[in-house]
Amino acid sequence: MDAAVLNAFWISVKVATCATILCVPPALLLGRWLARGTTRGRSVIETLCALPLVLPPTAVGFLLLALLGVDGPLGREGVGLDLLLTWQGAVLASAVMAFPLVLRGARSAFEAVDPRLERMGESLGMSRPAVWMRISLPLARRGLIAAAVLGFGRALGEFGATLLVAGNLPGETQTMSLLIWEDIQLGETSRALTLVGLTAILAFVLLFIVERLSRSAGRATR
Amino acid sequence: MKLDVRLVLDAFELEVRFEADTRAVGLFGPSGAGKTSLLECVAGWRKPSVGRIEVGGRVLYDSASGVSLAPHERGVGYVPQDGLLFPHWSVERNLRAAEHGRGVPEDALATAIEVLELGPLLSRDVATCSGGERQRVALGRALASKPEVLLLDEPLGALDRPLRRRILPYLVRATEAFDLPLLFVSHDPTEVQAICSEVVVIEGGRHVAQGGPAAVLGAAERAGTDFENVLRGVVEFDEEGRAHLALDGGVRVEVPARGAEAGATAMYGVRADDILLALAEPVGLSARNCLHARVERLDADGQDVLLTARCLGPLGKPGPLLRASLTLGARRELGLAVDGGVQLVFKTQSCHPLG
């Protein structure tokens, strides 16, 4: 296999893995809060978090560019982050795009846990954190893994926001989606087809895992 | 135990106030009466609109002084109708669940396993346990957590009647072995009589009666069509190897010798339908029990009559209350009336062990 394809494959996997790791902890906490909390304003927060699902990826990329730019609040002269045109920038862009999917999955996974089981844990003297660790998380784990896998898949296929934030630097930030785009631009259709086949196989495997986990999650949580 | 609870739900209002000095209190009433909501208020799963909940001298909730202990601080052992076992754990891990909370004393765990005969189930996955086994595990989990009060919400309600009767002795033994303050919700008069020393009747969210189980549950409107008398006493054997149950007032009832243990306190059930009535002691009859009694109540429901009679001992001492069912025609023919004498006749084999 062509070195550029292999490079793009590993960069995609690295970026998607790091993006998943980045968005899972906040998605767990927020998902749990959305599933069980009673505070007003939950729907406003949930809508805000879902925006990247419906906004054009280029719009999200542009916002990130504005935030991470040299003059931006998170940029070199702001908080001091220097992520533009780096693979870490691609991670951030992919994480932002994948977050709503992971959050929705986490929320559904926690909602599927019978709240009476959590109350029973409390009645046996468990503190809230103990109930979370011993009951909620283990019972929701299949749904949570499915959510993370879905997020990984979304991050793997990210294109628009990544292109704007991290550019398309071969061996640095060039992911499979960016290489497909470049190959089509340059008329390298056979390599583009190889990449499409590779991404299709990956997507199938990931969706198959999600499907299996989602089916068994319903049985395991009650 | 002092409960004063007002809880307003969407289409229902619960307002119950009672005080009970006995250890085991039954909450009796039809489905939808508010019994489970009341128990959930005690467990801290629901917050009353106003009120005060005091169990064993501890105030768990008091709206006036702003006290409202969190569920994990209340020290309750709760057994709901469906057991609510943790599905991702084995039976043993479920029994040890409180290790992550208020702790599981090894002696309490050992007693729970022994009394409820859970030893053979320990390594099983809870999903493979039958309904009766699941309820025994749920009860064991609550008892092993060394609670300060036990809340049992129809723990046998999801089981069919024969299974309920098989599990009842475990429940009786367990509640007696641990000797804890107990709130027991049920709409089965036999279970309430077997376990509780006092009963509070709740109907439509209101407290409508309170008293000893035999007196309160024997009212025709609560006894149902299949009332079972519960006799509790000490087992004694005579020289011929026959087993007798010594009841209050010197009343003795012959019970099946098989399974009876001399000197042990035991409980037997006798269905109201299994008791015959006679005006004089019958002769030439195989039934071994013929108790002299005085009629206290006669409740008629169409052609069915439920008679409540106080058994009398050899010296006329008052013994237990028993109920017998008969038809309106039989009542007329025998001329039965309140304060009149009657003989209650039933077979030894009509007495079946409950605990």
C-alpha cells in the first residue's frame, strides 16, 4: 500500500482516538446530568451541545479558527494555545464535531438504567459517587462504549472543520478524508477508490460494534 | 414508630398519621391505596409535602425543623415487590452490596444466608434465579446491610399463592431472627397476621383503622373470600406422639406431627372455609379439633357469612379469635347470634405450617 495512504490511515486513527478520549469524560458527566438532573435549562444546554450536528462543519471550523487564531481568545496571544496547522488542532476539531453524538449516546445509556436501582444503592448506604461507580457506570457501560465507538467513527470521517483548523499537510495533518479529497482534485481516482474502500470497511466494523452493543445494552441495564 | 405524612402526587393525595409501639407494623390496604408511596417516604425515595417520620427514636424527616436525611443516611433495609437486585452482580455480590455503603457485618451475612437458605445460590447470576429465590436474595441483602429498620413492600406480591406460602416461613424466620423495627406492606391478610403485631389499614390515601391483626383484618370487607386464620403457639407432644399447639387461654389445637418440633414456637394457618360449625360437641367425627367459642361478629355478604368467634380455654379463659365461613342458610338453621356459644371443628390436616 502507498506510503501516503498508510500515513493518512495512521494519522486518522491517532486523531480519532485522541478526539474520542478528549470528548468522553465531559460527555459522561453532562450525559448523566441531562439524564437525571432536574435543573431547568437542560434543554438549552442540550441544544447548544447539539449545534455541531447541524451546523456546516466549515462553520464550526471557522469558529474554531477564530478562537484559536493568533489573536483569538484561545490563541497564542490569548490563553497561549498554538494548535493551528497541527495534528492536535485536528484532534480538537474532530472532538468538537464528535461530541454531540457521544453526548446523546451517553445520555441514552444513563436514561436506560432503572433509577430505582440507583436509589436502592443509596438505601444500602452508598454515597452518590459510589452509586455512580458501582451501579450507574457498569449498567450503562455497553451504551457508553457504543457512544464512544460512534464518536470515534464520526471523528475518523471528519473533514470540513479539520481542514480549516489543521490544514492538509501530508504526514502531519493529512487524514484519510483529506487525502480522498486531494486525490479527487488531482484525478488520482484509483487511490481515492482504495481509500474509500478502506474507510467503508472501517465504518462497517464500527457500526456493527455499535449495533451489537446497543442491542445488548437494553437487556443489561434493567 | 411515628409517621405523619402528607404527600401530594399528580392525581392522588396521601395523608396518613399513626403511632405504633410494636416492632412489626403491617400496612394493609388495596392496590393504589398509597402504601408503597408511604414506604418510599420512609426510605427517602420521596419527599413528603409536610410531615414527620420517626423510626426507632430517630427522626428521618421533619418538615417543621427542616430535617431530611438522605437515603444513604437513613439506615433502611428496603425490599420492594420486584426485589430490585443488581443485575450485573452475582447473588453473593448482591448480598454484599452494602460493603460499598454502610458495611456488611460477617455475622449478619452468615445469619441471613443460613435463615434464608441462600448458601447454594451464592455463585449464581441473579438473572438465573427464580422469583422466589430473587425475593429471598433481596431480603438477605437488606438484612445483611444491618439496617436500623426493615421496609418490606409486598416482598411476596409478585409470586403465585403456593410459592408465597412456601417463602412465607423464610420471611417469618428472618424478621424474627433479626428483631428489627419493621414496616410490612401487604394485601394478604395471612402474611400480615404471620409477621405483624399491629396493622394500620390505608384506603384511598387515608388511614382508616389500626389494631391487632386478627381484629382488624377479620372485618368482612378486608378478610376477602379466602381468609386464613393464623395460629401461633408452642408445640407440645403427648405420649401417643401427637403434636399440639398451645395457644392463648389454654386453648390447644392438634397439628400435623410431621415437621413439628417440641418446644418450638410455630405458626399454622387454618382457612376459614375449612372450619365447620356445630352447636354441640359432635361425636363420631374424624376431625381432631373441636374448640368451644363465643360468637363475637357475624358479617353477611349476600349468601356468604363470615363468623368471628373467640375460642375459650378449659377454664373459660379467652383464647385466639378464629374466623369461619358459612352460608346464610346455615346461619339461620343453627340460629347463630352474637354472644352465643358455638363449636369450631376442623381437621388436624387443615392446619398447615406457616413458619
